[in-house]
Amino acid sequence: MLKRLFKPRPAHAAGRELYARAVAQARVPGLYTELGAPDTVEGRFELYSLHTYLLLERLKDQGPQAAETGQVLFDTYLSGLDNGLRELGVGDTVVGKRMRKLGEAFYGRVHSYEAALAAMPDRTELEALVARTVYAAQAESKAAALADYLLAQRAVLAGQPLEAIVAGDVTWGPL
């Protein structure tokens, strides 16, 4: 009985694994070299957020196990941001304020991605969103190419069995 009580739930391991895979995909060098995403703290935040969003979107409204896995994924994402701030030397007294801003930024991105994807097949809003967030409106951005990448990854995730994803097994598509 006690063993079962303290044994981690499958969703916890799966959510943490999904986060690890989202981070690994967000660190693929081609996103920075080929697609021109800025290799900065802000640029990496945007790509971590984008990949986390794609996974959360895939898990949305897919039942209680998917909801629990998605919550663990989100909690692990926030914990990763917190750890990242601390590694950057942000003091304990400031971390909470920064985390609030990052959380608000993430929720803003979620709302914006949902609206842009709802406007499909018109890609104007999605490309503008990617240009504004990932590329910080750089004149020479590859927002259209990154929007293509986002849509391709979304399709790859949609084609994977939900059972595999809620078990933490996700495969990303190529650049």
C-alpha cells in the first residue's frame, strides 16, 4: 500500500519526458542556423514556449490522462524557467516577479497561437506572430519558414498516437 502511495504516477514521468523532448527540439542547431532564430535567452524562451505549446495543444481536450500529463508538462516547463533564471544569476527576491512576467508571456503566446491557427489557412497572422515574438520584428527574419516548421511539427504531432504521447514518447519532424 505504501509503495503504491509513493510511486510516481505515469503522467509525472511522461510530462517530464515531454518537456525534455521539447527542450531538446528547441535546441536543434538548425532552428538557429537555418531558420535564423536568435540564439539569445529571449530566442530560446520563444522556442521552448513554442514547442511546449505544440505539445499542450496536442494533449488538450483528450481526456483525463492527457490533461494530467499536460499539467505536469506545464509545471515542468515553469520549473525549467525558474531554474534558468537562477542559473542566470537572478536573485531570489526577483525570481517571483520575473516568473510572473514569463508566465503572462507564455499565456499571451498561447492565446496568440490559438488565434493565429484558428485563422488558417490564412497564414498572415501566424507569420506576423512568429516575426513579432521569435524574431522580435527583425527586418531580415525567416518568419515564413519558421511558420512552415511550426505547422509541420503540429501535423507530425497530430499523426502520432495519443497513447504514445501521454506515455512521454513523442517524435518531432525534421526541419
